[in-house]
Amino acid sequence: MRTVELGRTGLRGSELGLGLASVGGMYAAVPQQQAVATIDRAWELGVRLFDTAPVYGYGLSEQRAGLALRGRPREEFVLCTKVGRLIEPGGPDLQPIWAEPPAGVGPRLDYSYAGTIRSFEASLERMGIDRIDVLHVHDPDLDFPRASTETFRALTELRGRGTIRAISLGVNHADVAARFVRETDGGPDLVLLAGRYTLLDRTGADELLPLCRKYGVAVLAAGVFQGGVLADTAAGTPPGYARAPRDVLRRIDVLREVCRTYDVPLLAAALRFPLRHPAVPAVVVGARSPREIAEAAAWLDLEIPERFWRALRSAL
């Protein structure tokens, strides 16, 4: 698998990254053995970029990341996690999407300087790995004034000491990320952008991607399958399809028709599309089994003719 420079960070990771929310039990439980096997299979395929967070399964994802990655040559992979939520007894910011959270604990929003340092140290302990390469400010829109000052100051100090290599944002809103880039001194080194530069939603290109291109901030594109609505299923109706707005359904139908015409798998197009932008060196996808990450790697490896992209632009 191709490795790429991650913007101005000095880090090199694989063009395909593995997001570890699914192995933390997002929407459905994943046995620990299967979770570790999924990460192991990703490694075999050449994946060298791994992204987790404390809130993913309330620590479970980080623990499983540690189990699978401890002992791997540390200079050969990029490890990312997030700050903004502390996992602690009685944490009130509960999310029903986690199928197997540890009993008695939950997340609590905390973008303070002290909370950021505590979160970082807790992540190191859960994973049992000596360093984290990329630390994302997770959902800074939930407390932007503090995230853009106290959290950012803590991350800047960690980077200055060499404790982390890069400051990043983990965001679902492109406008929030653009504001963070504009308003913080020096800004982040990376942005993990979920669902806002995809075949269906290109709002990330309005302001954020040109801004990141200007300042050398690499964008990691996540959520490229748009929550599953682009997936093909035996029944022909992907998860979430029935709830999608009419205009989105029309765009999906157009996408499928162009893909059929050029014999391009839709999910292969979804993976390759963000990488065509010069600000996007890598895409990050979730997987809950070795088969799923192997499928994603195969889709990414497919050659897609330029005439397909021209036809897609014309159709949409």
C-alpha cells in the first residue's frame, strides 16, 4: 500500500487509514478477538495509519488498539487519538450508539487545559503505547471558545516537548474546522474531516480545503461511505437509505448509474474521490472484521479511468 506525507507534520502514513470506532462496538458488539484480528489484517495489507478516540466504546477502542499495535515497530505507523472527553465514573455524556460500554463509566466533556492533559495521559495508559503521533481536538464545536484556547495551548505544549508530533481536529463540520484554522495561532497541522468531502457532500471544498491547501494542513477524509447509504446490500437497500432526503436519493441513483456504465464499484469511487484533491493525502474508513478492511483495500487499489470522473462531474 502506498505511503504518503501527512502535510507539514513530517509523518508518513498509508493512503488508507483504519478508523477504530467500529471495533469499539459502534452500533453492534465486536468480540475482542475479532477486533484485534481486524487490526492485524489491516497491518498485513499495509495499513499504517490508525485512528481511535477515548469516547469510542468508552475506552474499549483504545484498549484494543493497544492490544493489536503494541510490539509493532513504532516508527512504522501513525497512531491518532482525540481529546475533549474524559472517560470517568458517572460520566454523563452518554451515547446510545455504543453496544458494549464498560459498566459504570462514561464520557464527560472537558476542553480545559488540565482536562486535555488528563485525557492524553489516560489514552497512553489505556493503549500501553509509549507515544501518540496525532492528537485531535474532538468535536471542538461543542465548546469552541475553550477548545480553541485551552485545548489548543495544551496540544501546542505537548508538540513543543516532542510528546506528540502533530495537532489535529476531529470534526463533522467543515465550517468549524475552517474557523479553527483561521483563528488559532499557527493552526492545526491536520484535520480529520468526517462526511464533508465525499461523493454526496462536498461542502468541505467551499472554504476548508482551499484554506488547508494554502497553509499546508493535510486533510484526512473520513465518513466517505456517508454512514452506509452508499453500500450495496443483497436486499438492494443500504442502511439508512430510506431515511435519506429525496435529493440525496436522486444523487445516489445518478452515482449508481454512472458506476454501472463504467463498471466502477461505487464504494471504490467513494474511496478514491477525496484523494483527487491536493489537500487530501489519505482516507480513513471503519471496519469491524478482517473481511471489511480487506474489501476497502481492494477498492482503493482499483484503477478508475479519468473518463469516469468526467462523466460523474457532468451527471451531478
